[in-house]
Amino acid sequence: MYKGHECMKSGGDIGKTNNQMEMMAVLQAMRSITDKSIPVEVYSDSSYVVETLNGRYEIKKNLDLWRLLRRERGRFASIRFIWVKGHDKNKHNIDVDRLAVEAAKKAREVSSESEGNKV
């Protein structure tokens, strides 16, 4: 949210783990911010993503995604990553969780349709 405006996006990808999708969500959010000079706070219910970006977890997997995330983070003058409890009373977390469930369902449907079209 910036100056009263918000933009929510969602997506799904069959074959990706929950952690990979959480990482992609943060990466896409950072990429969507055009003015990297403003102070930014990124809220996520993924302790894996937040704690790793805050330097508290060691990177062991998903090295390619972490490389992209760290490069993008470096473009900001000031960016903080804040963990929020999932499935709790945070309105924005509830909204994005609903969108994530819908996107995952849509991705499964598209995958099932394409499997059915194979000859």
C-alpha cells in the first residue's frame, strides 16, 4: 500500500513448493515498486522468507531464487521484512491468502486441462 493505493497480485505454478511461491511473491512485490528510494516494509507470513532475508536463516536451497531476491533487495535505499502470523486477524494477510488459494486452484485446473489434451 502506498499513499492509500494498493495492488494485489496472485499466481500459481504447478511443481513449485510453497516456499518457492512465497519467495516469488516477495520478489514480484519488490519488482513492482518503481521508486526504490522510498522506505519499504514487506509483510509476509513466511518465516522462511522473512528470517532468511533478515539474515537469521542460512541459505541452503533455492539458491537461484535467493540470488534474485538479494539482488532486488539491494536496489532499495531502505527495505524491511516483517513476519506476520498467517491465518490471523491481519486483513491484508487474509486477502492475499484468499488470492493465493484461488490462484493455486486455477493453476491446478489449467494443468488438468492441459493433461487431458495430450494425445
